[in-house]
Amino acid sequence: MEFAERVPRRRLGVHGPEVPLLALGSWNTWDRMDREDAAELARLAVDRGVNMFDVAHYNFGPHSENAVTDVLFGQAIRDAGIAREDYLLCGKLWLWEYPASSFAEQIKVSLGRIGTDHADTVVVGDFMERPDLHAVVTDVSELVRAGRFSSWGVNNWSACDVLFACRFAAAEGLVPPSFAQLKYNLARRSVPEGPLYARLFAEEGLALQASDVLEGGILAGKLDPERKIGADPGGIRDRIRAAFPEISNIADGFGVTPAQLAVAFCLAHPAVANVLVGVSRSEQLEDNLAALGLCARHGDELRDAAAGLWLDEGVVDPAASWGTDAPSAARDDAVPCG
């Protein structure tokens, strides 16, 4: 079977760990499986080298849903008999209620729900109103020094805010972000492929971790997902649905599934360290693993073939975060990115 060996790895930014090209995401994932199936999936993933799991406590801000997907993940890991040293944990810290809800308390609760005492890295979540980034970088760095995790990244921040965090960390001897977890797929490219993030990838050694790569399943052919899926920046989701026949035709031309095309497209971006996939069945994982071979054989070709599917071009500002309409560079204390 193609890619039956363990998957290749890339570094998650200058300060991050070596990670597999595919990682399993957590939102609405582990709570969509039976207990036995969840353990089987976790075991298969680790055995194939897909041993990074993006897991969070979803009970903040717009995610105040009292989800138990993180608890179920911990249960699946224990049921599968997977030792802590055999997998990488990517946690999340939320800015929605920060600083009233401190990062120290958030990580304590989150890790306790999973059943471990440390993560390997964390993502500091997105925000509607810009927090005190001096405090954010300082507080995250303190948790690195306390051994709670060894590196960190950001989720859907503007490039200007990330550059500010990098420069402040360098000036103060703190730990800078090493990666950006961004919405990135066949249709959503304006921010990850924009000139501002390109500068961060080239000059700061930041890595890109691609999320929402299947648009909640729409890019795999599930045009009307029943489960809750991510936000729709730019309001282009109906256009994505309408474009699916073209996506399917392109995939047919390469002899692959639409999901494989979508995953391979993201992997072919030179700054991408890994791609988060929200699989809930073993056969979905196997399908996604086949995208590694597709990218290795036809990465540039398939990106050329999918060039016309860039649907948020001219709709989403490359300088903006996903949670705001205005780019952070317009704020007085932001780093100019022009």
C-alpha cells in the first residue's frame, strides 16, 4: 500500500518540534465516534506516524458549547494503550475571556481533562478585539518556562499582529510564536498566500499549519454538512459549493478523490509544516494519507490546475485576521507591515 511506512515530518517553525505532515484535529471529531472506533483510529494514526493531535477544551466565547471531545480524546488514547511519549499534543489557549481566564488556569484545566501534565505546543486562539499582545507573549513564555509546553503558535491572527509578537519576544528575550494555524484550502488563500504572511514565513521562520482544509467536508463532496463547521470569512461558502463539480473534475484528471486533491494542494505550499484533518473513520485517514503521494508526484501541477478556484481573492483582506474586518496595521501600536 502506498505510504504504508510512517509519514514524513517537517519542523513546525524554527522553534517548534518535528511534526508529521498530517495531524488530526479535534473540533467535532472525537465526539463523532464510538469509543472502540476512536481508540482504533488513534492507534492507526500513531502506527502510521500521524502522531500529532490538535485538541482543545471548547467552552470559551463562540465555542461555549461544553464539548467533551477533549475528554473523549484522552479516553481514546488510554484505550489504545498509547504512551504519552509516543504522540505530540497541540493544545489551545483562548483569548475570548483572557485575561480574566488566565492561560495558566486554562492549560491546567485543559490538560487535566485530557489526562496529561503537558502539551508539546499550543495555539493561542483568535479574537474579536485585540488583546494586550505584550501580556499575551509574556504569559505564554512563562508557561513554556514552567514546562507546560515547549513552543506555541497563533490561530487566525493577522500577519501584523504575529510580526509584533515576534519582535516583542526578540526584544524581551521571550519565546516567539513558531507557527500560524490558518484557514487554508483550495478556495481560501488570501491570508496564507498574501504578501504579509509570506514575509513572516521567509524572514521569521514561521511555519504554516493548515486548518479547515476540507471546508467542513464540502471540498470532499459533503455539500451540506449536518455538523457545526467553521466560520465563513468573506461569505464565499455557497460559491465553494457551486465550484465542487470543477473540483471533482480536476481530481478525476489526477485519478484521485476530491479530498486527496484538497489535502495535497495545501501540502504543496512551501511554508506548510502540516495539515490538520478532521477524520472520524479509519478509511478517511487512509484516503488522506494517499494525498502525500499525490503531493510528492504532482504538487506543482495540481496547484496550477486549481489556480482558478481561489474564491476569496479580492474578498478577504490579506492583512486582516479572520475575526476582524480591519487589518491590525491600522491600530496605533501594531507593527507596520507595508
